[in-house]
Amino acid sequence: MALTGNDLGFYYHKNEWLFRHVNIEISYGEILGISGYSGSGKTSLAKILSNYLQPIEGNLKVDGRRFPQKDFQPVQLIYQHAEKAVNPKWRMSDVLNESYRPDEQILARFGIKKEWMTRFPIELSGGELQRFCIVRALHPATKYIIADEMTTMLDAITQAEIWSELLSICKERQIGLAIISHEAALLARLCDRVVSLKQLKDPAY
Amino acid sequence: MKKYNARSKMLISLAVSGSIIALTIIFSFWLSPDNLITDFAKKSLPPTFRHLFGTDWLGRDMLTRTLKGLRLSLFVGFLGAFVGASLATCLGIAAATLGKKVDSVISWLVDMFIGMPHLIFIILISFAVGGGIKGVVFGVAFTHWPSLTRIIRGEVYALKNSQYIQISKSFGKSKWYIATKHILPHIIPQIMVGFLLLFPHAIVHEASITFLGFGLSVQTPSIGLILSEAVKHISIGDWWLAVFPGLVLVLVVKSFDNIGEQVKILINPASANE
């Protein structure tokens, strides 16, 4: 069982291929690192893997099937900027409940305090908001998580806390995790396997 | 003396504007229609304590005429602004959500209407639908939607592509859910401000086209009519016929404008906490 992309190709401007013939596979419980420079198409690939964007070439399958059309998406994307990923007019409890009702235990694991629940996003820091975004993405039906530069904006201690919890939950639930980052050291530390976007674009490299 | 901060200044200014409008409406009901009976014994009196705004050439009390006329103007303004704002909301949302073709048609219409002088268009429309209150309401509504449409279109467009709405979609939420829970709460303040700022326009345009003789009929007590009749008498020295109604009109319109502007500042998150 895996999330597989075959021969993926994508461009924004016609015939200026951002990437082409990309093959990628993330299995259950696997932690895959994808490295790449800025502008190399990391975020576009992340959006394609999580069904936010349609690839122009190739196809993408979750556990051998197509993505569901309208239901909950089994591949969840976590963005770099948490403050843009939550509705600024909603209280944090509503932000969480839009996905599902997380239990106390998972909130505690990510260090989410009870008093944060009634606050508005503007009253929390980027790191605190990102914790909410991660918990929100850990819906019981989530099978894969794509973390696109998830902790780039955060300090080292917060990064370490968040990653260790996310990694252990992914191992427990056998969630496939793709970590997309420009920081090679971070990927080397966290991942079972690291590929660079360059390699994906050109396997001969 | 205690120094007022921006917040209390704003509240005071909102309260003053609000009470000017409220007083206008209350007095327009309270003043007896008997004051409007023709009485040649009281013909063309300058302002006195009994007749604060003086009387006209038929002996009617000008204060009563002005306030009752203004009430009708407010009503017409409300209808015009309401229809205009509703139109703008529908077109703005349609332009942002129904694809490129609809968008370009609506944008073309917006550009065309913005490029055309208001007043001429209002006269044309109000003439076409047969004049009267209906003519004024339609005239005002159909000429004042474009700028608000543009604002709402831009707002919905940006929201539609925002990350949290994309995420909401990935949770399998329906279009209806996203429209009502995410998009509407963001654009309702914009619609409200647009509505409030349309109001003074509607009132002034109502007055101006009635003044020009294309608007309301002679029997209806309207501020535009009062002003246009006053023109004939101002040359013989009855200055109060034009000055007081004109002043009250400016005051009420400015009050609405002020409320709209203040609400705009209050709603904008960048300036709300100043």
C-alpha cells in the first residue's frame, strides 16, 4: 500500500516544464524526505501529491485507487505558513473541529493548552498555530501527510518537539509522511529515505 | 481636560451622526401634517420661533416640509442602496466563482458603468421606467453597483484561493459549507460598508434629479422638490426656503457618510485596534 505518482509532469506556463517524468512512491509508515532548492518546484509537487493541483502529465494513486472526488482527502498537506492556513475569523476550537474532534491526549502530545482553544489565530504565535494545523491534519482517516517546509519558520526547540511527536504518531498509525525541505541536515536526521528533487527530475543524475 | 483616544472619538462621532438621522426620522413623524395646510395669513414668513425654518409662499411650515421630505428621501435612499448593494453582491460573487467568461462579461460591464457619468444615466433609467419613486430607486440602484461589485469580486477571488479554504475542501467540505462558513463572514462587512456609503449617494441623487424635474411628482413632499421650488422664490429675497432645507440635507447625508467611513475603519483589521 502506497501513495504512488507515475510519470508526473507539471508546468504553469505552457511548455516550460517545471518537472517531467517524475516517479515517486511513499509507503505506509515510511518517512520520505524530498529536498530541493527554492523555486525548484517543491511546493508544486507537494500540492500535486495532496490533490490540490492536477498534474498535467502522469497519474497519482492512493493505495492503487484514484483520489476521492468530494470526501475527506486521505493525503493531507501541511503548509509552511500556519497563519495563512487558518481562517482568521474563527476561534481555534472551531479550526480544529472543522476536521474532527481531537481527544485530550493528542492535544497534550503537541503541547496545545486548553486556554488557546477560545483564542483567535491572531492571538497565537506561528509555532502554536502550526501545532493546531498538524493536529487538524491527523484525522483518523488520514493515510499520508505531506509536510511542505512545515517547520522552516520555527525555532529549533519547537521544531524538535513537533517533529518527534509527529514522527512517533506516524509510526504508530502507519501514516506515510513526506517531508519537503531545503534543509538537508533536517531530512538526514528525520527520514528513512531522502531523495532530491533533482534526482526525481532526472534519475540518471 | 481629558484627552480622548481614537476609539472614544469614533464612538462619539458615530453617536452624533446616528442621533442626527434618528432625530430627523422621529420629528418627521411627530410634526403634525396640519402644518402643511395652505394658510395665506402666514405666507412667506422669515424664520421665527414658531416657524423655525420660516414658511413658504403658501403659508406651509418649512421645517415640517423639510423633515417630511427628507423622510421620503431616506426611504428612497434606503431602497436604492439596498437594491444596489444586493446587485453588487450577486454580480461580485458570480464574477469570482462562475469562471472566466462570466468574469470578463461582468468586468466589462463594471468598466463601462464606471466610465459613464452617473447623473445622465440616472435620468435615462428613471425616465425609462416611468419616473416617480420607482424611477429614482432603479436609477440609483443600477448606477451604483459597479465599484462595490469590483470590491466584492476581488475579495471573493482572493478568499477562494486562500489556503484555509483549500484545506477546508480537502476535509471534504461542500461548496455550500465553504460559501456560508468561510466566504460570507468575510464579505458581509464589505457589503455593509458599501451599503452605508451608497446611502448618501442615493439621497443626493434623488434630490438632484427631482430638482431637475425628472424624479418625484409635484405632490410628494421631497427635498429635491423643495429646493427646486425655492429657486423661483430666492430672487425675491426668501432665502430661508433654500438655505435651511439645503443645510439639513447636507447634514443628514454627511452623517450617513460619516457612519460608513467609521464602520469601514472599524471593520478593517489593519486599523481596528488603533
